[in-house]
Amino acid sequence: MTDRLARFAAGAALLCIPLQAHAQALDLTPDTSRILSDPNYLPLAGQIEGSTAYSHGWINGSGVNAAGDQISSFHINSNVIGQTLAYGITDDLSVNGSVQYVPRTFREGDGADGRVTSFDSSGFSDPTFGATWRALGQNAWPVSFDLFGSYTPDLINAQTASAVEDGTVARGGQSGAAGAAVGYETRSFTIRGAFTENFFGTSNHLNLADGDTLEDGSYNNSELSLATQTRLADLFSVNAGIDHTFSSNVNSVNVANGVARVTEPGDETSLRFALNYHLVPNAVVLAATYDYDSYSNGRTLFADPALDTGARNRNGNVLGIKLDYATP
């Protein structure tokens, strides 16, 4: 745990270096404006805010056997079309909903004979519904303090792809999240830190290759995040952030034969960047985005250790474009 926190702190410090270099040119006078695309943005009462995004991402990694020897390499391509809408019930309380459509391809090459197998999955994710409450506002306090939560119902069946039949991208179970965030905004710069606890209920995945169902037990993941925005001019700004997810082990069982397994997915650290341009000041913002994701080693453990497998050297890149918009 200490090593994970150290890596997160190092990434956050690295992220702040260019910001410190430009600090003398920034206007750091405290400000409480609601700036569209800012990490601290919250719609005002009666205001509708939306975001439409497209991204293309790829993850590379290596598969290993129980002895730790590489037996394969894999490449995952994902295209994500996402839509989010939020509505301000009051100036300090908003509700939101989001959904994604995801076509994804998993391609694995066998290290022994070079044979390549592809598995395709596509479809809609389960929708997510949430709310954010600004418990403390920076207009009356030194910082703002938000509480937020979300719920994702289990509406779409989860199916694992086979070599000849496409799978789905739904999780196959309910999930939710709850968290808190502290933000500080000036005329030229915003910083926001958040802690989120993600709750995942039991889920079921139908394996289309053999007809078996894999049941995953419930688990929680914890996430720390730091987000910033530097406003370079009236219409241009740069967002930069870092997230770290502390991933929990997942206990699973094959319902058909009773074979149990434990998955250790490994932690994930993400660096996030965006260049924003206000097409219509504080009403329509176009952003180009880039994320870099780094994953710790993962393992899947069985009662017979000879069957254990693992994943190493995993990293991902995500390029995207996003349009934020809000009513007056």
C-alpha cells in the first residue's frame, strides 16, 4: 500500500512541475465562476449540461503461465462513444446520467506457434445514474467540498465472446460509487482532489465458447484522483490529471463445474490530458483528449497452482475528442 501511494504522489508531483513553471504568469485570485470543462464545474439551478465523446484506445500486454514464462501477447482495441447529461436542481445539487456504446476487439497471439485468435465484443453498457451535492462552496469557505454518488443497474446480459460469436460489454451485475472531492479555483487555475469508493455486486458472465456461466463475487475498488485546469487565455485551457485505482481481488466460480478461481487484477494508474477550446464562451467547448494507463501485474489463481495464469507489461493509450455544452 505504501509503495502504491508513493507512486501516486510521484505522479502528482510530476504533473505539477509545468504548472509551477508558469505560476508567475497566472492570475491566482480566488474565483467561484462555473467554467464549462473545468474539473470543479457544476450546473446551476435549471441548467442542462451535456458531454458527447468518442475515444479510441488500445492496451498491450503479455500472458504468462504459472512459472512466470511468457506464453502469449495480446492487444485490445476499444472504441467508445459516450453520452452524459446533467441537470441542476439547485445551484449546489445536480443529477446526471450516462451511457456508452463500445465495440471492442481482443487479439491474442500464441507464443509457441504464432497462432492469432481474435474475440470481438460490442454493445451498450448499463446506464449510470448519479448526483452531486456541493456541501461547501468556495464563495463562503476557503475551498469547495462535494459529495457524489452513482448507481448502475444490471439491465444487459454479460456474455464472453468466443472465436466465432461476439460477446457483450455489459458487466452482468449491479454497481455503484460514492465519494468526496475538495476543489480550489482561481481565475487562471483550478485543482480538485477526490476519493471514490466503487462497489461491485455479484455478476454472471455466460461464456459463449462452452456455455458455462462464471459467477463473480462482490468487491470494492478505491480510487484517488487529482485534476487540474490551467486557463491559458479566454478561450483556451489545458486539463491535466492523475488517477490511481487500488484494485481488490475477485473470487469467482464456474457454476457448471464448481471450479473456483481468484483474480488479482492489479492496480491501475492513469495520466489524463485535454486541450480545450471554447467554440461558444462557456456554452460549447471542444476538447482533444489523451490518457496513458499503466497496470500492475495481474494473476488468476486456481486450486491447482499449475493452472495459474498471469498478465504482465500492460499499458494503454486512449485518444479522444469531446464536446461539452450547457444551456444559459
